[in-house]
Amino acid sequence: MARKLAAGNWKMNGTNASLAEITALAKAHPDPNCDVLICPPATLLSRLAEKTTGTAIKTGGQDCHAASSGAHTGDISAEMIADAGGSHIIVGHSERRADHGETDADIAAKTRAVWNAGLVAVICVGETLAEREAGQTIDIVAGQLAGSVPNGANGDNTVIAYEPVWAIGTGKVPTLDEIAAVHADIRDRLTTRFGDAGNDMPILYGGSVKPSNADDIFRVADVDGALVGGASLKAEDFGGIIAALERA
Ligand code: PEP
């Protein structure tokens, strides 16, 4: 059985003042029955990790370099994120794929770097609107999974996040049947390739998850939680999503 996870991606948002949201979140959810992860900008990683010590909230990075150190100005490695107190790293977010031209091979290399640092990779996949409208969703996601998830993935080192690109930050959400179809196909491909370990990898849905739609989304089979952007910035909103996942 995959563990349930509510993961927040703050993207390029947040300053020291934002840490107050974490204090409020930890107070409101001292002992959740699911995992809770916040991935702040790198500037806040170690302070957030300090703040969440002794709470149920884990801290993660939003990206890493595939190398563990070296002449890569502006980049950070998985080891550095581990050193700052991180437990997870998001790789292959569609904004990285689009803004930085990251390929499936890049994401597989980053995933191996995450594992080498002893951390959990949250590997993102998802189709664009044009791909969905062309009826290519399943093929696109299958191709990204095959190319981005290295051999050796299991429930301890890997989380998959299905995030339709057109649903991220737009307020648009696929129907529950559409989410169910993609999650079932992902689960099927994971178990075909990884055997029982494929059942242990959480599959998150991401794209405009809010407290108001979380209960419905979390009732969909093979949805083990959410990767949340905008609604993870406020303790009240993210807390509502955590509460929905606890009820699921
Ligand atoms: C995301 O960035 O991964 C995301 C799902 O964003 P939002 O929740 O804002 O759609």
C-alpha cells in the first residue's frame, strides 16, 4: 500500500515572513495520519527544516542538479538539500521541463542523484492541453514515466505526481473520471515494470487542488495525495487539503 502524502510546492514564492505559515500549519496538524511535505525556495530550505524539527512536516527541494558538486553556477545538488534538512526533491516539474528544457533523460539523472543522496524523488509527469485535446494523454504520460523513472524505483525512494500542465495554476481540473483513468494507467505501468514495489509508490494528483475539491479528488482510486502549488502557501488552505487527505 502506498503512503498518503500532501506535498506543497512554494515555487518562487516565500520569504522569512512566510515561515509563520509553517508554524500555524504545524500547530493545526500536530499528528496527521498522512505525510506532509513543504518544498520552499532553496533560500528558505534550512530555516524551514529547523522550524519543522519535531513536527510532522517534512521539507524538500524543488529541483536539483544531477551532479553532487562542481562548477555549476546557480545550481544546487541533492546532497546540499539533504545537508539543509530536506527529505524529498521534486524533479521534472512541468515548469522545469518548459522553462529549462529538461528532458526525460535529465530527470532520470536527477532522480538517481536524489536517491544517491538518500532522499525521495517526487517525479512529475503530465500532458499539455494540446496533447490532451489530441487524445495523447496516456501515451505522453507513459513516455514520461518510461523515460524519467529509473530502474530501482520503489515505494521508499519514489513518489509519482501526475500534473496535467493545463491544470497547474489555472483553476481548471480534469473530471474525476479523467483523473481516475490516468492514475489507473500509471499504477498499471508501475506494477508491470516494478512488480509489488509499483503498488507502494504514492501517485499524487496535482493541478489546482483546493480545500473545496480535495475530498472528491482524494476519493478517486489510486490517488494517494496531492502536489499543491498556490494553495500550499497559506496554512489555512493547505491545512484544509491535509484534513481532506486524512479523511480519505
Ligand atoms: C504545481 O505547481 O505543482 C501545482 C499543482 O500548482 P497549483 O496547485 O497552483 O495548480
